[in-house]
Amino acid sequence: MQFIDIGVNLMSAAFDQDREAVLAAAKNAGVSPLIITGSSLESSADALSYAEGRLNDCRATAGVHPHNAKHWDDAAPHLLRELAVRDALAAVGECGLDYNRNFSPPAAQRRCFEEQLALAAELGKPVFLHERDAFKDFSAIVKKYRAQLAGVVVHCFTGGVKELETYLAMDCHIGITGWICDERRGGHLVSLIKHIPADRLLLETDAPYLLPRSLPRPLPSSAGGPDAVKVRGGRNEPRFLPHIAAFAARALGKETEQLAAETCANAIRFFKINRVI
């Protein structure tokens, strides 16, 4: 089986000591290619540079996360444009709104978000979006630009029926993470995932975050043998995507093989991935 992880924060410092081993372990688990998430201009440049040397295994997004919107200035759209035309670019983002902690002022978040959507529309690129506790403003802004956008994925969906129906009505794809494996806060997704059309569903780990709570303990090593890379604390990794897929498949009443094939086809189509191993 092949799986495509559409959201991996592979340039995170959590992977600085063993990034190549994490990539190899993912590929060994059938998870390839990875879409590396860019969340600032700096991390986006790093993600694209890393992916450009590994185009069979990686692509990358380029964007500014709402937490970093306070750094968005008049020069930022020009810098992002330079990144968004590079060969490894899969989508513009991660961008959106996050009013949960307001690490950036809401007004700055909205400006940053709209200017990134406008750029994606101009360049004909899909977008990789983030929303937390900002549904009203977020959905209004997406609706404003939706007809001009090549594609939209609402990454790490954790919302309810209203949010899902709104996003589907706007022809958005939905990214499901290991949140669905957490009975404490993601249990509602077990029934809600059944309402996502098969051609709109995408799977992701959001590694190193959101380690699936349902993974068996102790956590398995990245590979067999004495040189196996151990899981560091509660770090999530892309090699755990098959576990998320199996959990989601059970919720859907499908075989994991079928869900893997469907979500891979969706990712290849959405991100225009022209070669996979």
C-alpha cells in the first residue's frame, strides 16, 4: 500500500537530529511522497530547498501561518511569490486564521490570509489552510476567493457538522489527522468522517504534533535492527500515517487498502504530483 502524508512539519527542530532517518522510515512504511509544511517565509524556503533535492519523496508548501502573521509586511507577498514558483511547490500555505491563542492580532491574520489567497489565485496554485476558533471570519474569506482558487484543503479538520457542511459546499478537500484517534477530543470525527465524499478526503499526520493516542505502546521503532530510530518522547512521525488510515478506514467501513488508494489518488490530483515511487 502507498500513503501520501499531506502535512508534515519536517523542518521542525524536532527532526533536526534524524530527519533523513524519519524520511527513510516513512518510505519504508509506504508513506511517500511527503508534503512538507511551510509556516513562515524562512521555514518555507527551507522546506522547498529540502524537497527540491528529493522530488521523488517530497514536495513542500510555502506560506505564513496565522501565528506568524504579525511578521507579514509589504515585502512579504513579493518574497512569497518567489517561493511559490519553485519546482517543489505543492500549495500556498499553511495560511488561515487562528483566534485560539491570537499569537498575532486578528486584523494582521486577516490581512496575511487574504493576501496569500490572492497570490495563490493569481498563480493558479491550490491552498493549504488552517482554522481554529475563527470559523466565521475564515469561511467568509475563503468564500470570497474560492472561485478563483485551483483547490482548497482545510488541513487538520477538527470541526463539527456546520463547519464540514460549509467547507464541502465550497468544494474544499478535508484533511484528517490522528485527532480522529483521540477519543477524548476527536471522537466526533469517527461519525463525521462518513459525510466526507471519498474524492475530498486527504490524510495527514501533522508530525511532529498530534501523535495518535490509539497507537500501541510501547511505540514501535522506525526500523528493525540495532540502528532503529526510536520515537523521541511524544513525537509524531509520518510513518504512523498507516495507523491513522486504518483507524479512519474502520470508521468508514472500508478496507485500509481501499482508503489508501482513494486518498493517494486525491492527493496526486490535488497537488498535481506527477511522479511518485
